[in-house]
Amino acid sequence: MVVLSSGCSCLPTPGIDFDPETVGRNPFYKLLTPVVVPRPIARVSTIDPDTLAVSLAPAKF
């Protein structure tokens, strides 16, 4: 059972409370895995052919 932080299950609120005992182990694991497991980060670079300016930025995928 998902209970919103306001105690009302009908209106969306900024926070959601989860009770691992009532949600179950597998759904709770699937909920937390994308939050806890880091995503790979790549460095993407581009070079402007006219000015030879270089740009380097992180990219998550």
C-alpha cells in the first residue's frame, strides 16, 4: 500500500512514504535500484572546425 505523506491517497503531494513490510521485497527493490545504482557517465567532446574550440561535457546514459 502506498500512502501519500499527507495521509490522503487521492491527492498528489511532493513526498511519498513506503513501508517495505507492506509493499513487499521485490517491488521495493525495483523502486530503489534506479535511485541507488549509479549510472555510467561518458565524456563527450566536440571540436568546432572553424575556430578549433573544444567542448567537453559529461553525459549520463
